[in-house]
Amino acid sequence: MKLKLPQFNMFKKKSSFARRFTRSKIGNFFYCAFLVGGGLFSTLPLIYSVVTSFKPIDELLIFPPRFFVQRPTIANYLALPDLLSNLQVPLSRYIANSLLIATLTTFLYIITSSMAAFVLAKGKFKGRKTFFWAIQMALMFNSYTLSIPAYLIYAKLHMIDTYWIYILPHLASTMGVFLMKQYMEGAVPDALLEAAKIDGAGYWRVFWSIVMPTVKPMWLTLMLFGFRDIWNISPNNTIFTEQLKTLPMITPQISAGGTARAGSAMAMTVIMMIPPIMVYMISQSNVMQAMTSAGIKE
């Protein structure tokens, strides 16, 4: 005579409970279809920009407007040098300024944010929580609120109409410090740092050889966000020399031509999108992991 074990009944109840709340195949189909539809809808502006950049002038002026191009052409891209031929400096100078500023500032942004986050996450000094509280409060202010005080600071430091106006203000961004600090608290255990100190490693060796490789997903995430913001930056009333301007500062000159230049304006927009998309393709596999772990504390 076999006895029924109560554990077996408990597991049976759990399995039946799990089956009760499992989606059916039809539910999975509609769920996936909804996600795919939402993803495709979010890419419509990107698709429209690329499609419009290949439209000839007659398709740009047609009414009602068409979404897709009937007779694609690259004339809008070939017309960009002629539209910008009256500028004081060549188009290549604007492209070089944008690439140099975006690359250098992103690199310095990752380094400074990581160093500040390491001190706040693993430091043992008084006032550490107060500093982090001030960083969190700084996230509540937008650029428009701080525009006048920021301009006065730039003027006192003689940064106006120099390359520093692109670089230094972005290094003071608190979002990178906040995300990196939160990620370090969960990804870098104190036991690992203590073991490195016992082996004779100093703070610089610990930071570069242990901490930075460990937090690679987060600094790749900062690379994505930082490069995107710096690439599209357009300082207002702080850059006057034409040789110091970047691509976003000359794009409105093309758009000012109205509908006749809509194709060339979209072609310039597509060119502006290429570097951020390339950076995203490099770092996208680490973004989800980093953003998920950034909100976890010990």
C-alpha cells in the first residue's frame, strides 16, 4: 500500500497554478505582434528621414504627400557641398570639429564620471552621502534654468568662443556619476577591492585594473548617451568664430530654404544620424544590463 506524500500534492498544486497563468499560443502571438508593431512605429521618423533624403524635388512638392519614394535619387546628397559653398570654411572643417569634440569629450566624460563614482561608491570619508545627495538634487535642474548662471561662469573663465565651451560643461554632468555610482555598488564587491589592497595594489591600480574592466557595461552605456548628446550639441550665443562651429550649427542654414531644400535637409539629417547609430551598434548589447543593474543597491 503506497502512501501519498503531502509534498507531491503541493508540487502538483504549484504546477497547475503555473499552467493556469501561462499564456496560450494565441496570446503569445498577439503579444509579440504588439511589440513588433510598437517597435516599427517608433522607427517611422528614422525611415521617413532616409526615404525623404532620396526624393526628387517633384515628389517633395506633390500633394497629398507620399511616404515612400517612387524615383530615388542621390541629388540631395550631391547638392550639399554647393549649398554650403558660400560658408567661410569648408564642410570638412565642421565634420572634423564634430568628430574631434564628440570623441574627446565622451572619453573624458567616461573617465571623470567613473573616478567620481568610484570615490562616492567605495570611499570612506565623511560627507560622502551629502555629496551624493547634492548630485541627485542637481539632476532636477534643466539647462534653461541654469543658462544665465552658466553664461556668467563661462565669461569669468574666458571659455566663450573656444573649444572648452563644448568640453568642460559636459564633464560636469551629474547623470553619468549617478548611474556609474549605482552600478559600482552592485557590480564591484568590497571583498575584491580588499584583496587587491592586500596584494599591494594602490588606488590607481585598483581603479584601472579592477574597477574599470568590471564596470565595462556601464561605461559603454555612458559612451552611447554621452556621444549622442555631445554630437548634437549646439551652443547658443557662446560660439561666434566660424572655424569653431560644428555640424549641428550649420544644419539650420540648409533647412531655411523651405520645401525646395527639404530633401537636402533630410540628407544632412541622415548624415548626422550615422555616427550615433554606429556607437549604438557597438554598445547596445551592454545598455540593458547596465541600466538594469544601475538601480540595484547593496
